[in-house]
Amino acid sequence: MTISKKLLRYFDERDPQNEERISQDIKRHRMGWGTICFHNEKGQPISISEDYKIDIRQVTHDFKFGSTLFMLEGFESKEKNADFENYFLQIFNHGIAPFFWNDLEPRDGELRFSAKSEPIYRRPPPDLLVDWANKNNVSLKGHSLVWDRKLFHPEYAPDDHKGIAKRLSRHIKEIAERYGEKIETWDVINEAIGYPNVTMPDDRVFWSFNEANKYFPSDAKLVYNEGTEPSWMYYRPDTSWNFLLLQNLLLRGARVDGAGLQYHHFTSEPEVMNGRTDTLLNPGYLLRVLDQYARLGLTINISEVTIPMFKQLPDGEDLQASLMKELYRVWFSHSNVDGITLWNMVDGTAHTRVDWDQNTLFAGILDEKLKPKASFHALDNLINKEWKTNMQMLGNGGNSIKFQGFYGNYEISLTKDSKRIVKQVHVSKTSPNNFTLTWDNSKSQ
């Protein structure tokens, strides 16, 4: 058996129980029924014969398909920057905005909020990201308010518990005042399981959520984001570390609105990844873990996805695409998952440090020349074809029709001869989805 077959074996087996659940749950949790009623200009029902053509076209998804925006306007040419934006918008509707303290405020009191701030690689200023996201109908998540790692703390940060609590509180307040109404989701604290390597406030996780709750509006979504191993690998039916941490926060009254579960394969060795097939590459195992988190009543975001492309394998690019497709199917099917975020869209733009270079993974869906890889096409096919509703039908002689579609915004049109009317509607999981199209014989569009 080839290494690629080993990595894909649980998906290729198509266990009937898992496969039935995934297929049925995608329909059950990601799609809804809509009713279109046809009226005349007086509000009276009218019959639509076969002479009328009805077009139902989905424009956007409610589900958050995302990636980082760390490279927005970060390439060396206008052409590459335009390619990055266009490919991002072709697939994604959700982006991650960097709020790493050391780069957001490299000198105490000098905040890099403005779009005209000094450039720092992989750290576009928040104002730039907010303006771009608003123009392109992209939702944002800020990452992250607190991270207890020296690599992301400024040198001027206090080195005593009370001092750092006061200074971090100011940091959170400043961000909330400027962006609390502009960015809907926030990673409050990142990867806190384990010991911090900088001085932090006492009871730092609970403290961080309480501080965020003080300053952020009630409709902002506050998330705890955790790494791959605590999120997935330490699963036990009742004693998973990350599950217990979240449960503890909720029982103590912390305002936690969601759980971010990272999913990184930080390895360039396929045999190392093969050691995880019984867990991280097993749909049955992944669903069990998600079911456990669902008991907390929180929404779940698959918050940071890294799937390597093993260049040493002749089919490495196809393997990456297959793994991405299969994993996205599992995650998309689960009722509590509200989004999936790819971490680095372009090869050669990942995080580097002295002891390790993530770019050796080639985990992007675009290569270093910003050309689409097989994984890009796999996601494009899922998100824009398989999971997007587009249909045409003819009138049936009645005054209404029903359709089933994925949740999101739609354009619905009714055409007869050269006359056409158009209506924008939203198919929502939380509404009856009853829509009316008014056919006014005196007007046309």
C-alpha cells in the first residue's frame, strides 16, 4: 500500500455509518427549504405557467469559509497582490486579522492601527483589513487579544503579575474601543494549555475572558482558540483537556461564545503523518471529538488548518487535495461547526522562526507564484459547486414553488419573454424563508 493510500485509508473505506451521517448531516444542518409566492402589483396571488422561467442563484454562504489575511497588500508587485485578493474572494468569505501585540504596538503607546502605519511583513494594519473586508463582504476574526508566548509579547511588557494585568487590560480596551463594533469575532486567548513563558495575570484564561467581556459589545463573539494536540489528540470521553478547560470557564460564568480548534499537521514527513491516521485522519474519531465539544453548547470553528503537500511523493499535490476535500466534508457536516479556516493560502508565506520554517510544508492552496494547486480546485469545487445552490425551473401553474438550498444570500428572478424581475433574499436557518415575488405588468427590469 502506498503512503498516500495509507493516509487516505479511513476515507477510502467509506464506512457506511460515517458516510451516511456526513451526507445526511450536510443536508440536515447546512440546507433549508424556501417558498416563493407570486403576486401581482395588487398583492393578489397569481398562477405562474410554464411560460415563466424561475432562476434561483446562491450568491454567498452563511457558513464561514476562511483563511488568513496576513498577506493583504504584502507581495512585491501589484499583480501578485491582485491575484491574492481575487483568489481569496473566489473561495473565502471570512478572514483572520492579525492582532499580535508585539507587532501591533512595537513601541509602547505607538499603535499600528492606521492603514498608513509602517509596514511589517505578514502584519497588515487593522484599518486596512477592515476597509477591505467591508468593501468585499468578508467577515473578520481578530487573532488574538492575549497570547502568553514570549515570541508575541513586546519587550516593554511588565514582568510582574499585577503590572502585566494592568497593561494587558489597557491593550484589550484600546482594541475594543476601535474595533469592537467593526470585527465580529475575537480569539480572546490563544493556546493556553501548558505553561506560559512570559509573566501573565493570575488565572490568565478566566481573567482574559472577563477583561474582554468588560470592553467588547455584547454581540461580539468571544472565542477560546487552542492547538491541535489539546483540541483533538488528548480526547477521552469525559476528561479531554481542552473540553475540561472550556467546561470550567463556562461553569465559572465566563462569557465564552465559541471554541476554536486548530488542525495543523506540522510535519514534512509522510510517515509521521501516517501515525495519526487512527485519529486525525479518521472521520469517525473526528466526529466523536466534535460531538464531545457540542455538549458544551458552543459553536465550533476549525480555526487553523494546515495540510502539507509532500513534495517527495509523486502524487503529493493530489494527496493534499484529497485530504482537504475529505476533511472539509467531515467538518462541514457537523451541526456545531460554523466555519473552517485555512491558515496559509500561499506557499512561502507561512511563519518562520530560527529553529523551524513552516514553508517547508508547502501547505498553501496557491504555489509561490500564486498559481492554483489541486487543493485550490478541490475547495473551489466543494464551496462553489457542490455546496452552492443554483437551479432553474419552469412555472408549474400554481402560485408558489418550494426549493431546498444551502443557507446564504440568493438572487431569485422570474422571467417571461423579455421581461424579468429580480429579488435578493436570505435563506436562513432561523427563519421561515417565505419570499414573495411581485409581477407588475406595468413595469420591467
